[in-house]
Amino acid sequence: MRSAPTILHLDMDAFFAAVEQASKPSLRGKPVVVGGLGPRGVVATASYEARVHGVGSAIATAHARRLCPNAAFLVPRFGLYRAVSDIVMGLLHAVSPLIEPLSLDEAFLDLEAGEPGRDPRAVAEGLRADILAATGLTASVGLAGSKLLAKIASEQAKPDGLVVVEPGTERALLDPLPVRTLWGVGPATAEHLRRAGILTVAEIVQAGEPELVRLLGKAHGTSLHAMAAGLDNRPVVADRDVKSISVEDTFDTDLTDRARVRYEIDRLADRCVQRLRGAGRSGRTVVVKIRRYDFSTLTRSETLRAPTDDPAVVRETARRLVEAVDTTGGVRLLGVGVSGLADFTQEDLFAQAGQAGPDAAEPAAGAEAAEPNIEPAADLPAAPPPEPEPGSRWLPGQDVEHADHGRGWVQGSGVGRVTVRFEVPADTVPGRVRTFAVDDPALTRADPLPLPGRPPGPDRLAS
């Protein structure tokens, strides 16, 4: 444990929803929910205005609509979120070279690796001010002598706050907290502890390490007791190695047509390769994930002879793997991933998927055996894209441009019509709303505009 609060944990407040509010003037101060919008959709992020109604991450979107029917329900715009994240991470790098990103909106920062002699509280306040100036978004920050305490402090600082855990105050912070606050305590572990009468962090410490080991096993019990006592010596680790890259989609209705399944696999494979190339990586193992109509989930994988980032190779391999699974009853989720990542590719791998031997495809650990007597996907023609339903090309939250009215975003669509609000991030008042036919040739999709804000000058960088 450090003798000064020099580990910083930064967490952007309701990040996806906050980006949407910042870029859409009519939604500022209003409840916003970002996530999947179909019958099986799940909430990714909810604004604080929606959270007061009980809407939170990972709940079903249908349930969120019942809790907060007046909220704006929007599809995610990950390209814009990544662009804003890059701005935030750049500001963090201006403070210290030692950064451990956890996600697009969350990171640890080791202030001891930065300029010596700075007051941690002043650095944190300056960093929050710079993020607000550059993006218009707020961030919550925790400062402590360990990663565990810094993370807990940032949670207590939300929204838009700063909590500093001074040396000697760790127990006062930890003791009253519920056991689920600690890393590694999920529902199952919490239930084991509850049955033993252990509900708070203080009660974990009071129970003692031997009792925790008896309840949870040696490794888990020992580490949990140490965390509850505030002991956490883990360093901030920069550039954590990504072990795999994957994408998946849950479908509003089960897919029963084999051609549609192949089309979706091709589309997911292309998206996966885009992310792979964006990270400057390649991979040797292609993995498909299939969740069938009865919720049974299967994975299949095939390891290639060398790393690749060729979309044709990934597509053909993924199609062959999915063809080895019986999907006639219906598919509710498909995913494609690449693991065994490397920083290089081999240019002559284009044909290797077709050259793979009959024993190349192996079920992933724990998966059931492949279905027999299925023809390989490499011999199948490419599936045509499915016919879109009327209005399905326009999803709430999408950026659009009209030849006469300029830039805006889709508020909703249906019965052959699409409603657009014409406003841009720099506007200070809500824009006008107009309705068009879904096939209006003057209306086209557009790329997101950057958020309003000014880059901070060098004299303001977390000074």
C-alpha cells in the first residue's frame, strides 16, 4: 500500500448516454437509454435522469420501457464513443505515461510515473476540468493508495465528483460497504457469505481468514480477506494484452433459414476483422458462438496454420464451423471471434481456409460434439442479404442528412414514415422535427459530428 493517494481511477459518467445528450441538444437533461432496441435488446447505459426510474445497465430494454416510457431509446454509435474515448485517453497520457485502460470510459492512472512533486488532488481536478472543456462530458475520479480503493472511491464520487482516500482512512471507507463491492464477489459468493451471516466488508474482516478459506476455498478466501482489509498491491499495468476480439448479435426473432444464418455469419466475420485490423492485430483461431432457440449455447473453433487478418479466411472458416451445428430449430444469437492474437500477418493465407483438413475444426472446451454429415460451408454460395422490413434502415439515434434541411438524427420510424430532428451538437436549443417517407431520396445516413468543446491549451493540462 502506498503512503500517498497516487493511484487515480477515472470513470466517465453514464458515458454512452452522456455522449448522446451532448450531441443532441433536445435530449440534454432528459432520460436517455442506449442499447439494443428489439424485443430481446439489453440496456448498455442509461442517463442519470433514467436511472432515477430504476433503469440500469444490463436490464432488458422492454423492461426499461415500462420503467421509463418517456425516455429516448437510442441505438449505440460506437464510432463516436471511441472518438471521444481517444480524446479522454489523450488527456490522461498528458498527465502520466502509465495508464491502464479498462474500457472506453474507464482507466487507472499512476501519478507517480508522471511529473514529480504535484499534488494528486490538484492533478485530478485539473484532469476533470480538461475533460469537460474538451468533450463537454463529466468524469468521476477516485484517488487512493491502491487500485481497489481508487475504484471504490470513484464509485462514491459519482456523478461528477472527486473522492480522495487519505492514508489512515481506508477502514472507515471499506467497513460499512456491502460485500458485493469487492472484486470477485458475485451473486454466488455473496450468497455463501450471506448464509454465514456476513453482509458487510467489516464482517469479512471480523470472520477472519481461516473462516473465509473454509467457506470459499484457499485462493478465493485468502484474496477476499486481504481485499476486505484494504490490502491491494497490484500495480497499474499499461497496455494490457487483449487475448481475443469478437462480435455478436442477438436477433429479434429466431433465425431458421440456413441462408440467413450464413449471411449473418459473413457479416459478423467482416465486423470482427474490422476490429482486428483496427487494433493492428491478426489471429490464428476463429471461434463461432451459436445460441439456439432453447437457449443452449455452443462454441466451435478452428486454429489456422498461421495468423491472419484476411476477411475471406475468417468468413470461410466461420461458415464451415457454423454449418457443423444443427440450427434447424432456430438461432437467437450468433457470434464470431478471433483469438491467438499476434502483431503480424502472413500474406499468403488467402486460401488456407479451403485447404484445411477434415479434422481441422475442433469443438471448444466444454462444447458438445459437432453434428455429423454436414457439408462444408466452403462449397456453399454466398447468401443474399435478407429483405429489410419497411423502415428498418432508420433506427432511433442514427445520424442523417437531408438535402434541404441539413444534419439531424432519427427520432423514430414506422408505417412507411421516418421522423427526424434537425439539430447538431453545437446548437444550444432543440432543433425542428420533420417527417419523411422512409424511401425519400433526399435523406441519407451520415457520420457523427464531433462533440462541442475546445481542446485545452498546454498551460491547462491537469496543472
